[in-house]
Amino acid sequence: MNGDEQLLNRRVYGADHEAPNPGPLPHRTYAALVGGPLDGLLLDIHGWRTEEVDDGVALPTELGRWPGGRALYDPHPGESRMPGPGVTCRFYYSGDTP
């Protein structure tokens, strides 16, 4: 695991990486990001409707193919989701966009 991967592992996307605890909070709901430039990060989806989770996300990042672009992540159709707080589902990398 290189330095960038260690920096990203089990941190929450968008959290201040200099914060004393940039990790997940026990009362929030997260999707684990799998593959691509944000692999290993958790995305806070607390309060999202099922339809919003099903749509996936386009996350701004400097780490993708186009710096300043977006990394695309989607759930796999039919993959089970766990209820409640914690990591409840996974979003898989599907590409980058400028």
C-alpha cells in the first residue's frame, strides 16, 4: 500500500484529512467506495433515500484521470444492503469524467 492509499484507507470522503478523527462516526450510514481513485474511502449516505443510493454518485477528486474531474461510483444492481448505521452498501468505480 503506497502513501496515498494509506492516507485514504477508512476515511470518510470529504472529511478534513487533518482532523484528529476523519473516520466514520458510529451513528452515521456509509457506502464503501470500491476501486478507482477513491478506493477504500467511505461515503456518508446518512439520510439518503433508496432512489438516491440507486443512482450512484459523481464525486469531485484531484486523484482521477482528469484532475478536478469526477470519479463515478455506482451500486451493483441487486446487491444487498444492510439496514441501520455503519457501512451498509458498496459503490463500485465505473469511470471518470472531466
